[in-house]
Amino acid sequence: MTRVEQFERIRRDRRLEGLSIRELARKHKVHRRVVRQALASAQPPPRKEVARRSPVMGPYEDTIRAWLVADKQVPKKQRHTARRIFQRLVVEQGASVAESTVRETVRRIRAELAEPTAEATVPQVHEPGREAEVDFGEFYAVIAGVMVKLWIFSLRLSASGRACHRAFATQAQEAFFAGHLDAFERLGGIPARIRYDNLKPAVARVLLGRERVESERFVLLRSHFGFDSFYCHPGIEGAHEKGGVEGDIGWFRRNHLVPVPEAASLAELNEMIAAYDHADLSRVIEGRRATIGADFAAEAPHLQPVPDEEFDVARHVTARVDTKARVCVRQCRYSVPISHIGRRLDVAIGATEIVISAKGTVVATHERLIERGAASLQLDHYLEVLTRKPGALASSVPLAQARAEGRFTPTHDAYWAEARRQLGDRQGTGVLIEALLLERTLPHHAVIAGMAAALALTTVAPEMVAIEARRAAGEHLAPVIPITEASCDQRPAPDLAAYDGLLGSSGEGR
């Protein structure tokens, strides 16, 4: 029975039976003081906490407190532990106490001396178009069946709360810049100032206070788009200074990236993320009345216009081509035509694309790889060497990748099989390579159509594939009529006896 219930019974007996205080105390087996409390108020008074005395530790508490206060001025690794305090009390003070008692006293005094961890903040008003916040957040996704670690870029307008997100395989400068360009394009404008923490793509070195040595290319980006930058204090001390974007990344990750998203490619994943951003325009942020979309419609006219001039986000480096016609870029390998083996080529490292050039001429373009150690090898780059070594085609990595990407189709396989049946393995593979070389001047789909047409004519001649491919590409050519028994001339052979007679008579006249 609780004290409230006990007080109720005492008050009821007093009201109904008129019992005295002594009789109520005897009936309910409580002290008369409790009866008086119950009659005075239905709410029991709070119990008094007994101030426990510590006769053993009492003489040493001031000493322990002085040691712990002095510890604040020394390095963390050389401060007192509870065990060290116990040892000093025994040796220096001659204390006769248990170590567990010392530990409990140290814990209590440390709690008294602890400074508050939460720093007070002041709510802010954000003017439309005035400010945005930028940050990266990590997450995992399944891309083409493989679990990989990715980074989500977020640029969030402080006034309306609208955010633009994009997934990247890296936090490198080219991804940082591409995230800005994508956000500016989707927002249709640029905020006057953007808040950052000390991301390496922007900050080369942190100085005292808010002073920074900025990356030269970041200064170029800022100058091109005409916005100002503001840097938060380093570490956890400055986290609250861009709490909007940090909270946004956490919300987006919990609500759109759980369970772990799956996509065939990074581009497909970013299409999904863009759809999530569009759906979030109808969301109402806690504490606000209008939707994000409505608030953004009011903020959009205050944004600065996006300049017409393009900004190159790529990082430009050079790389040497190895004997397998590959260049190594950020621990991944990308193929180039074999004619460039041994040369040093220019490489433009974009956020999603790798462009390789030789003296200003683009020789190869690849989708940027996500996994370290991976390779992107295009079959077209190896066709010249395969004409000399056709036996290497069947088990080559470029062929396996072309099949996986869908560029080497069942029509290719059927044409190759028919060519080997008619001409043998070596010559048949050579014929296939000649047909593949047609893709350098004709569309991929047209060459496939040309192979299919050649197979229908029961021929594997590369010349026939070229004719049909040009026709499929839209060139006006005369139709090729297959030679069959039905298409042959059925008229009887002419009689040449009269001509033979003339030839004989002319011979006699001589």
C-alpha cells in the first residue's frame, strides 16, 4: 500500500467514524505524527534525505578535491586515477581506507567539478537567399551487386530548408565542386554565403580563429560563382555552427537510405536521390508552418543568378601508359588505344568521368570506377593487337567486360560462331575483329544490325556487314539480293548455230 492510499484511509476513518488521533494511529499502526500529516493534507510530504556522514573519508576529501582541481592544468595522460589517489593517501597521508571507498569519493568529487558539456546557443533568423550550408556524410549502398562505401554531398539553404543531395565515390575536390554545380543548377541560383567546416577540398591549412589558407582552385570556384565563404570552428566546438546541414544529412540517411539502397550504377542511384529531394519539397520541417517547397518558392527570387560560363570541375594530371595499354588513376586502371603504350597522357579526373587526351585530342573516356584496384578496359582499344593475336580474344578481360556491359551482344556471339564454323577459329575471329572495327565509323546499333543481316544472307563477309550497317545507319544504298536458285535467270540459253556458220564461212573466204 502506498503512502497516498494510507493517507486516504486515515482521512476517511476520521470523516466517517470520527476517530481521534490516538485511535487512528492505533488502528493504522502508524505514529501520531503521520496521522496529523494525513489530516493536514492528502498529499504526503516528501521524505527527508539523510545526510550520510563519511567519517573515514571526511579528513581526506579536501585533499582529493585539491588534487583533482590541480589536474585540470596538466596533460590528460598525467592526471590522477582513482587508484593513484588511493596509493598517495595510504603512503603520504597514512590513511587506512578501502580502495573501493576512495573510488566512490573520487567519482562524486569529479561529478561536482565537471563543467557543463552543453553550450548555450541562440536561435537565429535566416534571411532569404542569404546563406547555405555544405557538408559530406558517409553511407553504404549496393552498386551492381557489390556493397560499397559512398559519400553524400548536401547543400542546404538555411532560410527555406531546401537541400540538394548527390552521391559520390569520394570526398575529393572534383566531387566537392561537382556537388556545388549540381546544387546551383537545381536551385536555379546561388546563395550569398556558404558555411563550411574545414573540408580539405576548400581549406589547405587552418590558422588561428577563423583564418584559413584556402585551396587555390576553391578560390577560383568561389570567384566564378560569386559567393562568400564562412568557416566554422574546428572539431566538435563548431558543429553547432552548421547544425542545419548536419541534421539534414542524418534525416536524409535515416529516411531515404534505410534499408541500404541498391542500384545498377552510381548514376542510377543519383536519379533515385534526386527523386527523393523532389518528394521532400512537400515535407514540413518541425516548427514551421509551410512546406519546404512553399518556403523555397519565396526564397528563390533572392538567390544570385548562375553565370552562363561553364566551370571545369576536373582535376588535371598526367599518367604514363603501361604495356597493357592502361593508365593508373587514383588506384584504378583505365584503357587507352595500344598506339599510346609508353607515352605520358593528360588525364582529366572528374567526379563521375575520366577523360584521357593526347596533345589535346581525346583518346578515351571512361566512367569513373568506385572500387580501388578495379579496371575499365574497352575492347575497341585492343582490336589492333587482337588482329595479330586473335587467339587472345576469347579469354580476354576487355571481352568479358564488354559482355557484362551489354556491348558484346548475342548477335556478336552468333556472328562469331558462324565465322569460326565457316573459316576456322583463327580466320573466323579475324573476321569478327574486322566487323568490330566498323564501330569506329558507324553506330554500335548499326553494326549489330549489319551482322544480323549478314547472317540472314548466310555470309560472314565483313564487306557485307559494312554495307548493311551503313544502310541501318540511314545511308541510301541499293538492296542486296541474295543469290538463290529462284533468283537466277530462268530463260533458255540462246542458239548460237547461225553465228558459228558465219564464222566458218568467213574462214573459207580467206
